[in-house]
Amino acid sequence: MRSIPPALLTCALLLPACASTGPVTPVEVVEAQGAAIRGGDLAAAHALLTPEAQAIAPPWPPAARLAAPLDTTEASRTARWDGAGGPLVLERGPGGWQIRAGVLGLMRAGTPEEALTSFALVLLSHDYRALLGLLPERERPAWTAERLAAVFDHPAARARWVALAQILRANGSVLTWTDRTRVRASVGEATVILVREDSGWKVFDVLPATVYTRP
């Protein structure tokens, strides 16, 4: 039996790498597009765009305006998962991969204390998609992340929400059980009302409304 040439054996073991001769990393993609433009191969440059970018039909810069080689250094990279709790977004920077948004959407508040902690975190992080998951089921359809942002980021009320969140983070609330499915949390001069549903504890209301939700 004829022996397999070492080069072919290496390619068989590393088939995915050998099978792909095009650019792989983000830096390689940018450099490949620059090379295509400089070479006048706009079809190859166009093929490196996403379908959304291709639909815009960007005006290609003159080849003379492109640096050779391009100064391409990857500063960050993102990854995203979409699930029932909302999107989970990660970003890779100099320190490695970190969660940028959505982690609270994976949490289930099994106690009133956990609901209050989650509430504080979403207020401080502006993660209003996660806040949708902390609303009672019957209230959720009336809200979007954008509408919540308009309420909680309003310039006239933002400082009050931040102060409330900081007290909650410091465990500065006193709980009063109304019944087994309803709790009133006294947080400084505010009162946060929580209700229990099958999916966990939810933030039902924050009082007084004139201070927090009607600036």
C-alpha cells in the first residue's frame, strides 16, 4: 500500500483549516477587502460584506486612499445568544470575554430579597430588557425596554432611581409580608411592592409614584 504524503496527512488531520483558503479572523477579512479594492476586484470586496451591508451598496474608496498594508488591530469582539430571558451579549476586550448585557435575564428571583437585588442591578446597569423579566406577567405586555428607559433614565428622576438602587444594594430595606404572595419593602422614603408568581418574585410598584414614576 502506498504511503500517504506527510502534507496530505497533515491536511486530513486539520481538514477545516485546509479546506478554507479565505480570510478567517476579523483582521484577515479587513486586510482581504483592502487588497481586493486595491486590486480592482470589487466583487470580491462585496462578497466580504454581510447581507445587510451588501444591500446598502457602499461607495468603494479609491484604491489610492487605502493604506498598504492596512493598520488592522482587533480591539474587541462580541457574541450574542437569544433566549427566553432576553439576549445575552458578551464582549471580548484586552481582558478577555466579559458579559456586557443580559445576564440578569437568566436569573430567577426565588425570594423577595433576590428580586430587590436584581432590581437594583438593572437600575444601575440600564439593562431594561432584563427589567421586563422582573415585571408581573400581566404588566409586561404594556412595556418595552425603550419605554422603561424613558421612565428610569428621565433626567428629572434618574438620581432618585440611582439612590434607591444603592440603598437596595446595601441591603437597606425592611420587608413587611402582606400575605404569602405579596411583600412591601421599605427603602428609605420609598416603598417597593413585590408579588410572587410561578416564575419568581416580581416588582409590582414603587411608591410614591409622584417621586419616582411621575417626575
